Amino acid sequence: MAVTGRSTLVVHGRLAMREGRLAAARDGRHGLQVMSFEQAAVRLAGGFARPIDDESLRAAIQAVLPMTPMGELERIKALPGMIDAAVDTLHKAWRAGIDLAARAADHPRLAAIARLEATVLDQLPRGMMRPVDIVAAATNRIAHAPAVLGPIEIVGLTELSPCWRPLLQALTTHIPVRWTAGPRTVPAWLEGTSVHVSRVPAEAPGIRAVSAATAYHEAIEAMRWVRSLLASGVVPSEIAVATASPADYDDHFLALRVDANIDLHFVHGVRTVTTREGQAAAALADIIVRGLSQSRLRRLVALCRESSPFEALPEGWLRVLPTDAPLSTPSAWNRLLARLKPEDWPDSADHASALRAAVELLAKGPHAEAEIGEAFLKGRALTIWRKALLAGPAASIDATLETLKQDDGLEACVSVAWMPASALAASPRRFVRLLGLNSARWPRGIAEDRLIPDHIIPTAILDPLPVSLADRRDFETIIATTTGDVVLSRARRDSDGRLLGRSPLLIEHGEETYLRRNAAPVHAFSEADRLMARPQDFAADPQAVSAQGCWRDWRRSEITAHDGLIRADHPLVLAILGRTQSASSLRRLLRNPLSFVWIYAFGWREPQSSAEPLVLDALGIGDLVHMVLDRALRDLETGGGLASADTETVEAAVARAAQAVAADWESERPVPPAVIWSRTLDDARVMAGRALTYGDDVLPGARAYGEVPFGGSEPKSDAETPWDASAPVTIPDTGFNIAGYIDRLDISGDGKRALVRDYKTGRPPRGGIRLNGGRELQRCLYAFAVKALLGDDVAISASLLYPREPVDLQLGDPEAVLAEITGYLRAARTSLSGGGALPGPDTGGDYDDLAFALPANASATYCKRKLPAATERLGKAAQVWEAE
């Protein structure tokens, strides 16, 4: 039969409220109100009274703090933690029943806090009251307590803040008040009051203590323990895992519950940044705090695709952004947007104005945080953003977001619960595992208030319910209220390997069981945990069999299928051999056949970072100098030509080219810091000037061309070319077509002589080189391409120019060198089509972009072990490695 009549159940914490309402519904207790004591006091106070919630208090402090004189706290009031400290201090004073205004004359610090309290109270809505004001209003209406509250039962509490105790005692004269302590300790101040205290003997659970390697190992063992209980038939609502400070374990459990596929409810909530909405707010905060860049914008777009500033942009619009450009300055964005044309957009419509508006709004920074949040975020993400702005200044919003929490969406009453010890003390469960029982972690130490230290108001008065005593009380309560089993767990070491001491709470609970990190669990919490703990099971897994076979093959000196052996005439290999090659791809074929297949058959590429580097690498400097040379050469050829230009004319053209190239580079590629970037441009100008003025073999009446395309390569500019760039160029007797760009080509006025020059920005080699082990193919291949396109009657000379020294290395007898290269390329083609995609001398080297796909430390171990067998297997194709 349902129980009727108004009554009130006072509990502590959200979990206890949920479980209290569920129990009331199951028992049909109509009219039962489940609430905290503060909520009961507000209900009795009536009218529009309500407590001061954290969000409103933070908003009020944020609004009045800049204008409120804070005395000796004036210098720190703008720091990021000031709002948190002020909220904490005011709550402590209010809970302790301290009248700050009455004690303002005792100390200047108290006067400052009292001024802040007064301005905050004026800022808050009229209905919001401090605890002392709520108690006063409720006391004035206490005659209505029988109708408003009915009989009160207080369950699960071991203490009550001093501010509420006068009201509790006053209520006993009008309604029955029952303090159901059960086996819990009863506060001493209840003695002598009219509150009826109900006690029962303490439970006697089975208790065992264990020690794990680290906190992460503790979390793993806890999940295994949960799995074992579920497998034995225990319902999830009877299982709890708790600790004094859950933040130390939250990340571990968040990851493990996904792997375990167990509904593990975080009673205290999960961090907002672990959710998609929280990540959207974090992405926007990253831009506001650290500035706009392409990588940050892409992250924001991925999380806020439907926000208003991006709604007008077409699907796939991110393709208009150069992938490797940092775009970290407003000028870089302006240059990019100015260059965009309607045909660059996926729908062939101009959307530059919409993108410019979004970029300009994001570039406003922390001063426009509210406007930016309203524009880019929606729903829960916008709510998270607003809360973060209330919790701290906009300049530190990224740090503030890390501290915000939200409900994880699981139903607490039917799930395994992970919670603070205080919540478990108020809502006992049958099977309990307590973590973090280390010294200084449980119980935690007592710390002074951040704004009112002990010498101003003693900590025992400001905080009469300190966290250290609360931790001890919670531990005792959990032991006394658990009816099943309790496991007490601690970590032996921290994440840095330092030894950790035992909590004094473990002294009375016997010896602990030493849990080894590599021990096989009786109940694995997931499939991965089972396989990792049982090697014999993992060894039978097909993936493990394959991995073990690969590892064994890597350790053998002979060539195996895991080293690049493939079936002969594989269609994919034949397809990449049939494509048009470049000098760099043929070099890779000769010196690293395995990488040749990875890049051109598999399409593997090293990811390009858009982060701004400290200095440009060697490849970047080479690209920069080549771009300056090409632009300067085109500039000179539109005038009187390079052959007739003096040194001053060349230097002026190089300066103009460097300025133009720098602007394009800053828009499309990462750049070093300003000082280093300026020095790099100076070096590029010097090398470009030396390259253009180096004239040891000047052709009479020559016409100079830069970045000359051949073999089907697309021209990089609209400059005139000396031939049809789309005409194919075939290396005889190899089956390879080649294409590329010649750094510089000079053709004499009579068309009988041509100079092919390839620029190298590094250090010149010692002595002369021809093929240099297959590293140097460009001179010969480019000379052959020029002869094939200009005709056999043209005399060709080819050289490598190192403008840093400067040194010019001429290639003697290009035709003989081509014949030698032809033999090597023929052998390499035969070897690869026959299934030999093997390591070469460049495999795993300093400039191997794909070394990550090789075994660890491959250059010192794997490559040395395999290279002799690979050399024998490749045969004539490997002879190029010894060529001078």
C-alpha cells in the first residue's frame, strides 16, 4: 500500500538523491521530498528565495571584482585563479557562519573580503541569499514547517555545516526530526538537542588490502574486479569504486571503460573536454588564446561545421587552403583571400568575403570572447563556453575549460559507480573497492585558505569541517556501511617511479597482497587485457602469428617476404614502372627500391607539418633559393637579359624576387621566427646573386631560362619555354619516360650550344663526382632531355653549381655516363618487376622519410643485417652503389 502525506528525506549528494527518489517510487511513498538540507531550508524560507549557486557567484565576482578595491589583494585580483579563490573563501565563511562585515575592522584582508562580499550581494538577484539569510528567513516562517516539510528524516550525513545547525534545532520544536545515522558516527553537537538519533551496529564486511604498481595499475585491477563481480551475477548497482580525489584516476577510467565496454558511471561528472562539445569549445579557446592558424581553424571547422560563420561556405571548402601553410598572421590570410578566385571554390562561387568575416572575427582575440563564442558555438558547447568565461578571464579560458565537468549521461542507479569517497559514504553499496590509500593522498592534508590565512582567522574556525577529518570520517563510514566486501588498494610508486608510502588508514587492516603488473588476471576486463595477460592465447591469434613471423624474419640475415620480396610481375609494380619518372624517383629506385614501392605503389607520404619551425631544413632552403632564382631570372630576361646585366642589375632583380617569394612563402608555408627568417632571406639573396653572376662559361648572346619544364611537366609560370614541354622524353633501352624541371638552361644565340645547370644549396663534395653511387642523376638525365628536345646538333654541357662556395662541377662525357646509367636502370627495372622491392643503402638513413615503417633503429641493426643479402639479390642493379 502506498504511503501518503508530506515528508522530507534529507540526503547528501546527487547519487543519494537519485537513489532516494528511486526507492521512494518503488515503495509508493507519495509526498516524499528528497533534497539536501540547504534545499529544505530554502523551501521553508519561501517566496523567491534560492541559494547562491556557483555559476551566479562566479558571474557576480567577475563583474564587480575589477571595480572593487581589494587592498593588499589588489595586485593579484586580475590573475586567473582569483575568481576560484574568492568563491572558495566566501563559501567557507558562509558555511562557517562568519559575519565578514562585523569582523572587517579586525584585519585589512577581512575588510577587503567584506567589501567584495557586499558588492557581490548587490550584484546578485534579490532572491539569492547567503546561508545565514536563508536560515533567518526560514526561522521567521518556521510555523509553516509541518505543512511545507512535514517530518524530516536525515539519512547518510555524518556532519552538518555550522550555518544550518540553528535551523535544525529550531525545527525540532515544530516537526519530528530524525537523524538516521545507522552505523555512522554521530556529530557531538547533536547531543542535547531534540533531534532523534537512530543508530544500528556497524557492518562487518570482508576486508582485504592490496598494492598495485601504479595508479594506472590500480585502475586496471579495479576494472578486473568489477568484471569478476559482474561475471558472478552481482548487479551493477551494488558495485562501487571510490577514492578521496577522483581526478587522479579519471583519465584512466575514462579510457578503460571504453575498452571494457562496462557502463561505469562517473558520479562526480566527466571533464567537458572529453566530450565533443567540450572539444569544440577547447578548439575555439585555442584560437583565442594562441592566435589563428590553419591547423587550429581546421580543428574548429571539424567540430563546429554547422556554426553560422561556416554555414555559407560550400562542402569541401577547406581544399582552398594550402595544406602546408601555417596562415598564422592576419597578413597571410589577407594575401590568401586576395588570391582566391571563384573557380578555386568547390561550387565555383566566390566565398572569400564569408571566410574573411570568420577570420576577422576569430582574430579579435580574448577581448571579443563572448561575441566569438556566440557566433561559432551552439547548444551544449555554447553553455560550456559561457561557464568557462564565468570561471576565469578570457585570456586563460583554455585552462579553465580543463576544470569544468558535466554529467556523463549514464543512469547512476543501474550502473557500476566511480565516485568520490564522500558520495559513497552517503550512498553505500554492497561491494566496494577503495583506491589511492597512500600517505598524503587519503586522508589529504589540511591547507590554509588562499585569501584568509590562519593568522587572520584560524583554519579551525574558517573551515570547521576540514578535508582531512572528512576523509577519515568517510573511510570509517564506508567500512561500517558496506555489507559485502571491501578491497583497499594503494599504489606502490607514482608515475615518475618514486616510492609511495601507505596511508595510516591501512594500519588496522592487516598485510596487503602484492599485485604484480604482469600477473595473469583471473577475470580480464576486456579482450585486449585477456590476450596481453595470456601469451599462449595471444600466440594463436592470426594477427599475432603474422607479427611474430615478421619479427623473426627481420632477425634473419637472408631476404624474406617481410623484407620486400613480392611475386614477379605484380600488376601494381608494373604500373608504377610504367609511369613517367623523375630524377628523384629514379634515384629512389636505384638506392632504395623498398621505399620506391611504398611511395609510388602504396601512396605513403610523410605528413607535412604546418607548425612554424625554428629554422628551415635543407630542403626548405633549397626550395627558397630555387624560387628566388627562377623569379629573378624571369625578371632579368624580360629586360635586357641575364647575359647583358651587370652586378647591380642582378642584385636588384634578386632583391625584388626575394621580396615577392617571401610574401608567397609566408602565405603558403611555415616560416621561422622573424629574426631567423630575415637572416634566411639574406642568405637566399646572397646565394641567388652568386648563382646568377657565376660566369665561367658564358655563351655568346645566350638566352637564359629558369625552371624549364620537360616531358609533360606543367610550366610553373607563363614564361616562354625553348621547346614543347608536353613532348615525351624517353631514356633509350630502359622503358622509362622522364619529366621534371631544369633549374637553369642557357642557349647560345646561334642555338649551337646549351648549358644545363643544376643548383645545389648544400656543401660541395670533396673532389669530382659522376654518379656518386646513384645519388646524382640529374646532370646526365637533364642533359639527355635537352639534347633530345633541341636536337643532336646542339653541344650540351651539364654542371652542378654550388653557390654557397661557389663551386661548379662539370660532367665530362654525358653520353658515356648516360650509357652507364641506362644499364643500371635496366637492371633495376628487371629486379623490381621480378619481385625485388628490397632495402638499399638509403633505407633507414637520415633522409629516409619512411624510416618509421622499418624496425626500430633500422640503420644500425636491420639494414646492416639485410644489406649483404639484398646486394646479392639485386645483382647488377646494386653495382650503381659503388659508382663514383
